[in-house]
Amino acid sequence: MDLEEQIMNMIADGGEAKSRAMEAIQAAKRTQFEAAEEKMRECEEALTRAHQIQTELLTSEAAEPETVTVSLLMVHAQDHLMNAITTSDLAMEFIEMYKKMNTILSGKEK
């Protein structure tokens, strides 16, 4: 896989991860917690793929710094990945909050 293809895959996987995290929040908001958890699993799978590409790129740069050119596209890919990670982290917090709210509102809090 060439550099541009790796970068485009990182962008796609980062975008997918962010979308799944947002879908998880929406599912939790509707009290569909199993669906939310499934969306978060899908999010994590996409994040893992994107992170693997990032690791490959970092390893290549560390081994041969002169062969890697930092482009605007690569910066964009990094931006997508970091936003996806942040969204994923926040989605987990939102899901827990919605679960707690559901418990309180349904009178099941201990």
C-alpha cells in the first residue's frame, strides 16, 4: 500500500470511528444501550485500523526520516484520527451518563 493510500485509509477509518461514536450517543439517548455498545465496538474497530496505519507511518518515519514527506493530507488524516479518539472518549462518557439518567428516571437507583 502506498503512502497516499495509507493516508486515505486513515482518514476513512477515522471518519467511520467518529460516525459510529456519534451513532452510539444517539442510541443511548433513545435508551437503546445494547445498540450503543455495538456502535462503540464498531468505533473501536475503526480506531484500531486507523491507529495501525498511524503506527506504520510513524515507524517508517523513525526508520528513514528522509523518505517521509509531511503533507497537508497527512496532517488532515492525523486531525481525523485525533477527533475520532476524542469523540469516542466522550461517547463513552455520554453513554454512561444516559444509563445513569435512565436508572434515576425509572426509579431504579439504589
